[in-house]
Amino acid sequence: MTTLHFVLPDGSSRDVPATPGHSLMETAISNGVPGIVAECAGSLACATCHVFVDEAIASRLGGPEGAEDEMLDFAAVERRPLSRLGCQVKIEDWMDGATITVPETQV
Amino acid sequence: MSDFSVPGGQPAACPFHAAGANHEPFRHEGMYEFFASVRDDVPVFYSPQIGYWVVTRREDVLATLRDHESFSAEIATQPITPWPQKVLDYLKERNFTNEAVQVACDPPRHTRIRMIASRFLNVRRFSFYEDALRKLVRVYIDRITGLDEVDLVDAIFYEFPAQVVFLLLGETDFDPRKIKKWGDLRLNMVWGKPSESELELAVHDLADFWDYACELVEARKVAPGDDYPSFLLARRDGDDAVLTENEIKSLVFGLLIAGHETTTNAAGNLFLELMKRPEEWAKIVRRPELVANAVEEGLRYASSVVAWRRTAKVDVTIAGQDIPKGDRILVALASANHDGACFDDPETFDVERRNPREHLAFGSGIHTCLGAPLARLELKVLLEELSARFPDMALMPGQEIDWTKTISFRGPSQLRVRLRG
């Protein structure tokens, strides 16, 4: 089983089971991880599922591209090098144990 | 619009048929009670008065909004009461070339335009306006300070969102009441039940409204500023493949409606529900940190957009009901937002509700309202400022609430309060 480690804005953290093929956003929503809003439900239309991935994910997947890259420019919390939209990152087996940080706010 | 037969041949006594027969799409009194009475048994029914399938449950509304492959949005801004040829001819004569650019267009056109518009209309950029918004609200509040009684809609909610739109457009010298009048008129022409003579009168103003949007864009071509039309023109940079000039004019025309009508109504709805419940208002006064959640609960409990439209692009099935390609669908956002499957005790207005944000007042999917963060900001500032300045504000007793009369938009046309309790 793949487990993701979410770090929340208040410093607490939460381990949630993840299914390969689902997105980070879907995983967060279905496990009730607070701070992921996903207003547009993964249509790349809102930038409210902004997360910071860990170095391992960033180096293996590369950075955001195209529309995701554009959308990140206007996320509520300013983007950083590890910023991604959760709806665009598909879970893979090797992500087991990865740390995903939830920004202070999405709106 | 009266000759729609009920498909399927259901017997008269079945709940499906009864729901269709009892559905009064233009009537706001009793709307929530009606949906509460049908939602459990009837997830979808046919409304013969308008010729639309009506979807009542949140789950199905959400699925419909998110499935832009099966459902087209092109119908979203088409007149629900068709305009007579005379009106269409007049608009042509007046060069009314407004085209669908956002809410009523499908991908890939929608994707191209949204990616550009959203680079200006987004939460980050809106947040830069917070101080200006607060200043504006305070001007309106100062004007009513000292009065005993006031109609909040007339005194603040009607104009304030239009002033915010002017901020985005870089307009400094225009009468907000004129924009509001134009907006009201267009809403009635598209979503209301205007008579032919009303339409013939209104269409002149509609054409004037379009001319105003065009002139505004033309002016920014000559003297660009730090505003939405100037931004769009800069992105276009003369390239029709990016955005045409007519698309820019249509975007500005769109913002001149979408940017304020629903926020005026949302503010009226929120404050009406709070004023009806002094204990909830007192919570906001005591604990201003509840404001953001209260705003969401207002949007959930009394959305200013109660229904939205789609057309089936293919044969679809919603909640077991087969709907053929080409049929029209009305997603009842008001009903979805009171669905007990998502919201505990859905008919209770509770500023401390756990999950009000799961409402669908701003839609979902690729057409999620671009102005949602701005509307939220405006409502937040209004609630913070008014509750701080008038903590004892109370509803004037005995007033009858008069609602807007369109199929999609809902808000009180007045809200009289005592400012000092």
C-alpha cells in the first residue's frame, strides 16, 4: 500500500492511504485532509489544490508545465520551487512515504 | 413556451409527474420547501413549463457540472423566453456582436479564453484590492451612520459590487446605478419572463450597454491602464488567435453583469438570514473569526444563483433517468445546497456549520466561477465592517421580502434594518 505523509499548516501531520493512479488532490479530499479545497474538481481552473511536494517527487517528475505552471502563478500562497497543483500529480507506487506540505491557505 | 409534453408517459399520480406539475421555476417564494419535498423521491423530473429536466440532488448536479464532455454549456446565457425576430433584427442593426466567451462556451474555445481571463481574475490579484474594497464599504457605511433605519440593499449592496467592477475596469467616472439598471434589465431579458413589449423597450438599453463596453475597450486601446481591458488587450497583442477584439469586448460586457448582480444578491441573502436570526448575528459580532464560515453558509443556505443550465451533447442517464441528446437540463443549485446527503440538518442556517463550503453556489468543473474569490472577499469585508459598526443591527419587523423574478438569480430587492437595534 502507498502511504502519503501530509504536513498541515498548523505543523501537525497526517498519514493517509493512497491509490496509485489517483491524484494527490483526490487522495487528500477522499481522506479529509484539511486545506485542500479543489474548487474546480481537477479541471485546472482554480488553483485551490496547491501543495508543496518533496524533493524526491520534484526531481523524478520534473516541474509543472503548461496550464498548471500558469495557474500556480496565482495560487493564494505564493508559489515555491516545489509547488504543484495536487490535481495534476498522479500517485505512483514509488511515492510511498512521500511528504506533501499543505500551504497556509488556498483562498 | 407552454407546449411541452411530458415525456415518458408517467401516470399522473407518480411523484415525478407531481414534481414537474408543481415546479414553478420563476417563483422564489417556497422554492426551498418545494425542493425539500421532492428531493428524496425525485432526483430528476421534467418541468413542462420551461421544457427542462430538473436535477435536484447534489451528487447528480455535481456530476453534471463536472462532465463537460457530455453536457454543453452553450445554453447557459440564451434567453429562456425566446426573443422575437423584431428584437433580434434591432440588435443586428445596432451592431450588437456580443458572443459567448466564458460561461456559455465549451472547450476548446472556453479553455483558450479562460486561461487568459484567469490571469487577471484570480484570487491573488483580487487580494490586492482588499484595502480599496474596505475603503469603499466604509464610505457607504459613513453615509448611513446616524440613521435609525435603512434599506441595506438600496444603501450599500446594490451599488458596492458595481463599484468594485469599476475598480477592475479602471473606470472612475460612471454612475453605478446605470450599470445596475442595465444589469437588471439584461437578467430579466435572458432569465426572466418578459413580455414582448417589455423586450422591445429593453433591447434599446441592451444595445446601449454593449456600446458602453465597446467604448471602454476602445478607450483602453488609446490609453491603457492597470485594469482588466488593458490587460486583455496587452495579452492579445494584435493576435486574433490569442483573443479577438470582439472577444475582449464580450469579456468586458460579461464582467459588467457577472461581476456585480450575483454579489448584490448574495449580500442581501446573507444579511437577510443573519438578521432573521439575532443569535447567529450575535455570534458574528462576538467572534469575527466566524465571518469566512458565515459567508460560506450564506452562499449555501441562500445561494444567489439557484439554477443553471446545460444541454445533453449525447444520450445521458442521470440518476436512472435516460435523457436524450439535445434535451435541456436545469441543475437546481439551491436544491443541491440543501441536500441532506452532504449537509447535516440542511434547513438550518448555522454560521458554525462544519462544511458549508461544499455548496455549489459557484458551480464546479471547468466553469467554476472565476469571480468567486472576489465575491467572497466582498462579502467578507461587508460582514466584518457592518458587524463591527452596527453590532445591534436588527431586522425591521413586518416586512415582506420581494424577490428578483428570474429562473436563475435570487436576492431580496430590499432589506430594511434598524441600525441601533
